[in-house]
Amino acid sequence: MATTTRNKHRQLAKEAERQILVQEEESDTDSDYKATNSSKSEEEASDQTISDNDVINISNDNDDDDADISINENVSKKRKPPSKIIKPKTSWVWKFFRETEDGSKVICLIEGCEKMLKWYGSPSSMKTHLSGTHHITKGIAANYLEALQKGDQNLISNIIEEEKSKSHPYSKQESLTKNVIGFVIGTVQPLSIVEDKDFIKMVNGFDLFYKVPCTKTLKEQISLAYEAGTEKVKNQLLQLENISLTLDTWSSSAHIPYLGVTAHWVTSKFEPYELLLSMEELPYPHGAIEIQEHLIDLFDDWGISSKINGSNVKKACSNMNIGERIPCIVHTLQLSVGKGLDIAKVESQIYLFQQQKLQKNNEELEKEAENLVVLDVVKANNTRWNSTLYAFQRLIILKPAILMLKTSLINDRSSRICRKGEKMEELYPTSHEWKIIKEMVELLCPFESVTCLLSGATYPLIGLTYPSLCNLKEILETEFILSFETNIAENCRKAILEDLQSRWEFPQELCLKGSFLDPRFKSLDFVSQEMREKIINQLQTEYKVLKNDLIPSIPVRSNENQSNLTTMGSFWKKKNKRNVTPIKNEVQHYLNLPELPALEEYDSFTWWTTNKAQYPILYKMAMKNLSIPATSVPSERLFSDANNLVTPQRTRLDSSIINKIMFLKRNREHVDIFTVKK
């Protein structure tokens, strides 16, 4: 199978990660836990319980870590010399634990507990058990054992109660730690902040008894929260019939490539859901086969291979035969805009204006800036949507200020500053160039409107795709046909229109189905009659297949909320219980309805929620099609978040921890990962 090698690599990576964690635990900052090359045999109790009658003798010295362990000779036995280098059991926790014969586990010796823990070479889990369950810490261990040896239960209780008063119970400590994790993840803080002295001081100012976890503990808690979160997301995905995916790649400041995968669907109440599934490292090379293998493994892990109905990834998805690919509409639109833009001169002006420094006395600057809002120029960037439009708009706003700056520099007494003014005079746009800029703003404004419209997250986008593009082409062909006086703006209009027509000559059927299921565009009057009939026939076929599958399970409309019936509802209860006569052909009936205006208040999600009882089968088809995203905006937002996490100062973060942090951060709205189980 294609994924055999990849699965082996993943298993090896997980094993290596586990070994690293073991090594980190072995190097725990415990001053009394040092490695040694001693090969002498070690005497330990084979069956020992701490009680009033049988107590380990311990020296009451302040440095209890160096105390000698005295073991009852009647219950001790010698082990064979170890075949490998071992560490002496000198930590204070060994006064409360013993190791099993195979050395894989340890058992708590406190009477009535006998808790068994896995032993990986570090005493950290034993410390956690003693402090969380028995409230025994390093500071009170010697006093506790001394009181136990004397058989003074009152003294033991006093010691424990005093220790309890200095710290929170384990459940409270865990709850507060989860809140700290939420803060670190939600505000994209460096993980090392929990070891920052000022942060610890601030937290202890709020709660003196809370013990801030170290970075290592924080990573462990993040891993546990990630595992709990993935289980919850998997359970959610199991309940779904169809899922749409948005996929895109991103390279961090550490030059590590990542593949972001976001899942989209709508609930039965037409509430849009968006969850991040993964932002894992994508090893080189990035060919279709490699991406295909990565996606197959990912889909198998999440159990969604059979649920995908649309994917925004290029060649890989078509090779996998898992769904239809939809390219990012907005990105393609910006490519068309880029074809029509020739702004090299204006871009150079924008850059030079940005670098220009005005040399004036502080007194004069303060005087002039007293009642002014400081605005900088916007630099055009071909990777930022609509940035050219924003740069032109800002230039128009700053035109008076640029003119004042130019005049001020030219009239300055300093010859050096005056030369800067002369240079700026050469760069200052002519009246014809200002006219070009104004016409370009007029030309590009409709594209910004479409970009913003198709970047939404709370309403369906797939049905807006082709109506928006067709409307744009109509604006370019009719409204702007004679409105530009300059040749540059007119040539730009023609180039954009030509590129739009070539890129969108053949409409994508999946997008047109989404438009049909949007009651504002269901007439499909923006495409040819032949294409319209083809889409309707395809939907009729899908409708018939789905109808045969769903007829036994279609619910009959009834008064579901009888406890909330109004006075009129109670009076007409019997009438309302009658079955509604089903529509023989929902597609035709829906098509005969008047088309709604293309306004925000006629949102298709709201319409289908209201009319799902009348169109139960079309309603299912709408749930499937209207959940499909039309752009890569979810991925852009994801990578914007990731860029705040992986900064040039944080390039050493491991890709696995980055994936976990981003998963927890992006999904907190829908998955309550940090809830403490009661």
C-alpha cells in the first residue's frame, strides 16, 4: 500500500518522541537523583507497608536526601547484580514507594493506598501522587515519618492539615493549571512564560497557594488536552454525513512547511461549523503523490475518508478520487486583477514616500501634529488581497500632506534638505497620474467588495461564487465601458475582463448547484440555458436517489414542543397533528417559487431552517452543498495565527507541539477542551 513507508516513519517518529520524553524525565532537575556507574547489588524491601508498627528508620537531618535507608532484615532479600548501569534510589520519595520485581512499576507503601505507578526512571509521577493524594511533599516527609514512627496520629493529622493550608487540593490545582494553559494558548504566549519570575509573581499575587507548572509540565498538559480534544472532535465527525475541507500549505519563519486542514459542515439547524483538524509538518518533496499519502493517512486517522464532498487542494485530491476540488475563488480573482495592473511607477513612489524622513525641529513637529491623525502610506503587496487598491486610496488621502511636505523641503534653508525636496518634486505624480490613480480606485472597488463578500464565515459562500463573478463581468462590460478618460485605466479594464472570461469560461457544476440551492440565485439566470438545464437535471437525479433512501426515515411534522405551545397552539392541537401532504417533486416546486432579492436579510441558511419541513429531501441536499467553502480564507486565518506563534524568536518550537497548540487554540469555540471533569 502507498502508505506503508509513511506509516513506518510515523511510528518511528512516535517511538523517538517517547524516548526523548523518557530521557527528559531522567534528567529531571532533582539534585539527589544523579547517575552513577556503581554495579553493587542493592537491597530493597520485597513487601513492605508503612504503618505504626513497621516504620523505615530515617535520620532527622535537615538534608534528608542524603539519609541512609535502613531496611528490616527479616523482609529483605538480595538481588542479583544488575547487568546495566543503574541509579541509586536516593530520592526522598523512595521512603514511600518500592519497586516491583521486574522493575517496570512502583507501589505506594502508605497503609491503605498501595497505588501502582509505571516506572520510567524519574520520580516525578511518585512526587505527584504523594502531593496530590496524600498531601506529602519533600518539606514534610521527614516529620511525617517521624510522627508515624511514634504512632502519633494527631501529629500526623496536624502535619497534613498544615501542608494542605499551604497549597490547593489536587483538583483545584488542576483546574487552575488548565486556565493557565488556556491563557498561554489563547494569547499565543511563549511556553517559557510559566517559568518567568514576573509571571509567577503576578499569579501568586492573585493566588498565593497556586503552584505554577514548569514548561515540561505545561507541554505534558497540552498533550493531554490535545488527546482529549481530538477524541471529542472525532466523536463529532462520526455523527456527520458530509464534510468539506479547506487545505493549504504554509512555510514558517523556521522554513518548515506545514499543511493546514480545516473541516466545514452545517448542523441540522444550519449553523456553520469550522474545526481545525491538523496543521502538521509536510516533509519535502511536495509532489502530488506525497501530499496524497499525507492526506490518506490524515483521513484514516480522523475516519472521514467516506464523508468528504469537496476539497480545496490541487492534483492530490483528483488522484485520490475522494471529492471534487474547488480552487480558491478570491485568489483566482486576484490573479485576474494582477493581469490588468501595471503600477511599477506608482509602486516606486509609494516606497520612496514611505522611506522619506522629514527633518524638522521637535518644537515645529509637535506644533503641526497637535490636531492631526498620523497616517502612513500603504505598500502594495501582490500576496495581500486588494493591497494595490488600499495603497491608491491612501495616496489620495495623503495627497495634501505630500504636497505640503514637498513644498516644505524645497523652501528649507538647508541645502541638503532642499535637495531632498527637489528629488521629491521629480517623484511627485503629475495631474494625469493622479487621474489614473483615481480611476484605478474606481475600477478596483467592485473587486474589493466581492473579496470581502466571499471571505465571510457565518453564511454560505458556494452559492455566491458565480453570481458574483458574472456581476463583476457585467460591471466591467457596461458601467465602466465609457467612464475612463485615461488609456491606462481603460487598458487595465480590458485586460482584467479578458482574463476573467478565460478563467471562468466553463462554470464549475458544484458551484452552480450551490447557487441553485440559494433561494436568491436559484433561477441560474447568469449562465446559459443549456447549462441551467444540465444542473437542474443533475439535481433531479440526485433528488430521486436520495428520496428512495430517505422515505422511511423522513419525520412527520408534529408539535414537537408540546410543553411550549401557545394558547392558539393548544386549541388547534389536533389539527396541527395532521400530516402535511408531501410535495411530489420538491425540486420543481422549489424552482417555481419566486426568487428572493440578493440581500443580507434573505440568508439561505435562515430560509432552509424555516422551510426544511416542506422540503425534507432538498433540505438534506442543501446541508451537503451549502457547507462547502469557496475560498482558502480559513487557511489564511489559520496561518496568520500560526505566524504569531512561530516568530523569528521562537523558531525552535517542535512541529508536533505547534500542531497541538494550534489545534487547541483554533477549536476552543466549539470544543470545550479545558473543562474539568467533576
